[in-house]
Amino acid sequence: MLAERASFSWPQLEAMQGFVREGDTVFCHSMDRLARNLDDLRRIVLGLTERSVHIVFMKENLTFTGEDSPMSNLLLSVMGAFADYAKFGIVRSHSLEVALWPAFQ
């Protein structure tokens, strides 16, 4: 299980959040690069869009502008859940490879 939330520190993310201003646009490669789970993704996107900062996810081809529509909320939740699941699968398969590696040497 992951350590408590307070033990995580992402200084560059915090610096970006402090630097952006109303009307700015943040470009991010993909949702799974911005946050470590769906809850963090929603919190970060909401925090930025509430300040009138747009966020563009290049891989998913999605833009969030603060428009509080049911469709944008659905897309954020569904695509964020897929990114979270994919990240879990990568971590899990890597752990399995590390555990099995000595058997193949």
C-alpha cells in the first residue's frame, strides 16, 4: 500500500500551480503523467480550471476549460480511470518481472 498522502511531494507540480495565471493554458503529455491516481487528477484539474487556467492533455486529445458540463466531468472521470488502471498494470507487471528475474538467470 502507498504511504500516506502527506509523504508525497511534487515540487515542480506545485511550482507550476503557483506560476500559472488566469487565461494560461497548461499542456500535459497525458493524464497519467500529471497525477498518480484519479482523485489527484480531478483535484488538480479542478484547482486549475477554477482559476480559469485551461489544461490540455495531448495523448488523450482532451481540453478542460472549467466548463462545468456533465460531458466534461464524465470524460475526465472515465479517461482518468483508464490512465489510473493502465499505470496500475505497468507497476504490477514490473513488480512481477523483478520478482521472477532471478529464476531466469
